Amino acid sequence: MHSTHAWGAFVVYLYDMRELILTTDPVLLSFVQSLMHDAGIEALVFDQHISIVEGSISAFPRRLMVPEASWDEAAGLMRDAGVGEWIAGSQSGCEKG
């Protein structure tokens, strides 16, 4: 059983997350998750359950979220890895897959 305080802390934590990528490409998602893991940046996949429900048609994108305080570092890692155009809000604008 979770206490009210624990749930409150979890909700605050989620509000401190920022979208890093939005994609339907599972390979890109896995690659960026690996980059974040190797750098010690916590990354959470949002919307993965709706993606499971939809099957394998890739109609619903998944969001990779990172802590707001780590967003700049995470975006820099993506640029260094050559996938900077996928960063949420980047100039290229958007989803490619």
C-alpha cells in the first residue's frame, strides 16, 4: 500500500519530466533510451501501453521523457550521436517515422 505522501512525490516527479522525443520508431526509441542509460540519465517511456493496445501498426507515437534538469544534457547527447533532428521542438520539427 502506498502512502499519500509517496503518491504526491511521484506526481511531482512526473511533472518535472520533459519530452525529449516523440516517435513511432521502436529502434530510435531503444537507441535513445540506451544513450540516456549509459549517461546515467533517467528516461521514462510514456504512452507505451496505448502502443501495445494498437498492435504493431505504429499509429500512436511514444514519448521519451527525461528530468527537466537533465534535458539539455540529454539533447546534447542526441546531437552528438547524430539524432538531434529527433529532439522534441527541434527546428526540423518533427516525427519522421
